[in-house]
Amino acid sequence: MPRIIPIRDLKNTSEISDMCHSTNEPVFVTKNGYGDMVVMSMETYEKTMLMNSIYEKLDEAEKSVASGDVIDAFDAISQIRKKYNV
């Protein structure tokens, strides 16, 4: 369940840090009742960025397959062996 706090609670920085680290989820900060910011631990941020990178690469690979810009794995291995005389 997402943690939502009002912006006035940002003065309790150590509590917010503990909250971010204990749940490994972002904390949503509201201002005047509306979403304003998101605070998260470095570990959660890095994991999120890694997953975004993986999803982008998967999307790129799926587009390559759909457009036919791929070759058979056996052909690729044969080309590599021929190139490096293996």
C-alpha cells in the first residue's frame, strides 16, 4: 500500500528516510491535497531505473523481431565462428 504524506511532514527527514528504507517503496508527498513529489531510497530508485532499462531493451527487441531485423541463432553462431576461425 502506498505511503502518502503531506508536504509539511518533510521536516521529519529521518522518519521519511526510515519509511523509505523499511518498505522499499516510494513515499508520495501531497501539497494542498494533490500529488506533488515522490521520495524513495537510492536502492529503490536504482532498481526502478534498472527495470526501466530492461523494459526498454525488451521493447526494442520485440520491435526488431516484428520488423524482421533478426537472424536465426544457428546462422549467427556460424557467422561468428567463420569470422573468428573457430
